[in-house]
Amino acid sequence: FVQEFEDVGRRIDGTFFVPYWDSTRDYRDPARSPILRNTTLGGNGQGPDGCLQDGIQGGWTMGFPGDHCLRRQFDDGSAIEPWVPAEVISSYIQSDDAIAQFREHIEYGIHGAVHLGLGGDAATRFAPNDFFFFMHHANIDRLWWLWQNTHRMMDYNGPGTNGEASLDDVIPHTDNMDFGDARAGSVMVLGFNRMCFAYDSAPAPPAQYPGANSDDHRMIHDARLPAPVFSGSSDTAGLGLEIMRIRRALAGSAALKDDFPGVAALGAARGIDADVDADACTCQERRAKRLVYPAPMSEMWIRMHGFDRARVDGVHREACELIDRLNNSTYVSPY
């Protein structure tokens, strides 16, 4: 869907592309994100209907599902409740061995959080009315690509249109979006077929398309990245500190080793070096940068998607427990 939107944009401007929005960089106070300034996507809606008045879509009238102003209504009045920290996403990328587990962590966490935080059209089934949708979903795709490179490139399952999803499924299409007879297995790898793109803060495409039954654990050592441990954050300076500080925290917290197995393996290979100790933080800094809990998912969103409330609550609880473990260690977030 994001690729199709980009293709439409290129009919107007051949250089058009969809940038990703790494929402973990804005998780503490999302309403202050540069993405939501009046020169970009605009901020909160105005008036009783929450009509968006600024940004590139300010004053737009949408035609789907019926004529209405493009609405945006932050979930905390003039503010937005916290989203999911980069460190939690880093843990998912490293520790989730199965795509089903990773999918739930993303779906019940960062994916829903951004939709609900912006509110208005974003919190409905016609969320693509708001251009944030495409930048947000480009980032979700980027996170999936990070997971694929850390675990199994061709892992794919879940509920499909005719039972369990498989790589042989034909991609659904409409009159406006025709994928021909393309199958899911043909769009799993960046740099090939219709997925002819890459992300600046993620591994480059492989030299050849993996086989459908490939179980290779890629763990690519990409020279463009600061370390072979993938993070949810595109802030490369922060990423370096994140890895360093988590390595130091692991030395004093055995529980965190299961949360960050990639960092634990890095520490085992290199040892806890002097560079870790050189980045000491004061108690005042530690208190100021304590990680905060993400907002829980709303009942409306759970019902709209038919989610299992117990599973949604479980994902939120696990994220908060991980945040507690990090806050109770020596770790200080660079974000």
C-alpha cells in the first residue's frame, strides 16, 4: 500500500518518495515532534470537529468515506500520551524469535500508539486520509526489515484471507491498486521486484533473493551502521550510546540479558570495554532520562480491530516491566 502511494506520487514528480517517521525519537512528547509542525504535517485539529488547519493538508476536505474535513484530535487534549521507547523496540527486534511474536509486539504497541495518539481520521479505518499514515507505515516496514535481518528473512504467517497466510498468497488488489498475480513471497525482500528501495538506518539488500524455505539468521554487519545489533532508533548517535549503556547495564542485571540477547552476545565477544565505563552518567541525569510507560491501547481501537484484550494488555504489561528493569539498572536513555 505504501509502495502504491509512492508510485502514484511519482506520476506527478518522478523524484517523489515516502520518508519514514521514526516515532521512537518523539515518544516522550509526541506533540512536539518536528513532523507535526505547521510546515510539515501540521499539529492538532481545531474546533469541535478537530479539523486540521495547518501543515501540508491544512483545510483539506476528504471524500472518503464521505465529505468531511481532515480531522486530527490528540488523545490528551493539546498533548499526546507517550508512545513506545526505542529501547523496547530494540528488545523486540533482538529477542522475538518468531514473526508472530514480533507482529503482536508491534501491532499492539508502536503501530496502534501513533494512530491513537494523533486521533481523528488517524484513529479510524480511513486513516490513510492523513499522510502520517504512509510515513508511519514506512517505519513499521523498516522495523520489520530490521527483524528479518536479525532472524529469518522469509518468515511469514498469520491470519490470511483464506486461512493461514503463506508466501504463495496472491496480493489482494482493487480497481485502483492492481498487483497483477504477484505473490507475497515476491515482495518480502527490499531491493528486488517492486520493493526497489532501502532504508538509510537499516541493512542494505542482500546480493540475491533468499529461497522461500531459507532459515538463515542474517545478522548483517553493515558498514553503514554503528554496530551489528539493530535498534529501533534511526538516531545513529543515540544508537551508539544505547548499545554502550545497555552493555553496561547487562553487567549488573542478569534479567536484561534475555531482553537484549544481541547486545549480550556483543558484550561476550568484545568484553565490557573501557568505553562503557567512560560514559558514566550522574544520578541527576539518570532521574531526568528515566524511560516512561507508553499509553495503553483504547477499548475502541481493540474492538474496531477485533483484538484479544488479554493479549493486548499482556504486551503493554511486558513493555512496562522491561522499562522498569531498565530504569532499575544503570541504564540512561540517550533519547
